Amino acid sequence: MLLRLPVTVSEAQECLAEGAVPVGGATLVWATWQREGFPEQAVSLRHVPEANVLGPRSLGAAVVLGRIDDRVPRALREAATSVGTGAVRRAATVGGNLVGSTLRCLLPAVLVLDARATVLEPDGVRETDLAEVLAKRPLLLGLHWREPLACAHHKQPGEAGGRPPLVVAAAVHAEDGTSGRLRVAVRDGYDVLTGSVPYAAGTEQLLRTLRHSAFSTLPPTAWEEVRRHVTGVLASIG
């Protein structure tokens, strides 16, 4: 297998056009390739500057999870530190986790930040939403979002080989002409549920609205974790 390491977006675009398969951090695809056979060529974005951005409003797809620090919002930082072991986080990338993984541990945090995606295709770069990224799995170049007023992420302890642990993320954004909007995302097993409500009423009213809409199917124990987490995020705004 030929691993191609472009240093510009245009070079990466050429690799895609010539049939190179995105490799990410190779923490997930390597075992599959060992079982099913290696592609003739793969492409990594590790040397492309646009894929290595790390800041308060953007994150490149080639950034390894172990590099994610307090330059990004709290929810995303906490999500990254909850993934695997230190060895995994030193190799796994943002793009690989969101596009190549079935668990997508970063997804709840990215969803509540209301992030948009930049993707690279053989015919160029374009912006899209996360729904398309998850459905079509293009080559992710990066993510960008507006800074939230407050956000946080929580992952319950899990057992190796067992059911994926419950994950809850929440964020509040200011919005023009309103008091803001609360977004919540929950990973329950392999399913991810999302909901949002205007951040105007009191905490209990917000929770009642969430419970009877997007999260009505959650079991009581999971909902109590959502309640605790959202209450904490709202209290942090002050």
C-alpha cells in the first residue's frame, strides 16, 4: 500500500481523484484492512495545514485527540479525553472518530456546538452540515462553530466489550433577538438523540420541554443523567 502525504489541499484533492482511500489515524481501519486486504493507496491529511487547525472556533480533521486542549470549548475537550487510552488518543484523529467510527465519541459534543463541516472531494472543497457527513462519509477537512456561552460533556463509565456507555453533552449559544438556545445530545447505546429549546424559561420548564419531545424514549435512569448534566450547564452561566 502506498501512503500519500499531501502538504496542500490541492495535492490532497489530486490524491482523492486518483483513488486514494482516507486513512485518518489508522486506529480503526488498520484491522479491517488486515482482514479484508489493503487498498493500493491511502491518503493522510496529517501535513495539510487546514486539517490541523486547533482553536476556539475551529478544529481540523487531522488533529489527534491527544492534542485537543483548552483552546476548544469544554464539551469538545472533555469528549476527546474520554476516548480510549492515551495511546489511542495519540493516534486517533477527529476525522477518523466522526467519519470512520461506529461509536463517534466526539459526535454529541460537536452536535451541541452546532458545528458545520468543511469536506474535501475530488472536485473541490465545500461546506456542509453534520447530517451529510454522517450519511455520506466524505473526507472531512475540518469543523467550525460559534463559541457557546457554556457547554459540557459527560460520559458514564463503561465495561470493556459491553454496551456503549451513556454520553450527554449540552451547550447554550446566544442568538440574535432571543435569550439564546440550549442544545442537548445524548448517545444511548449506538443511537444519538438531539434536541434544542429556546433558552428563555426557567430550568425546570426547559427540562420538561426536552423530556416530552426529543428525549421521551430515554429510560428514567438515562433521563436523570441528562437532567443532572443540563442543570449543571445552565447553572454555570450565572
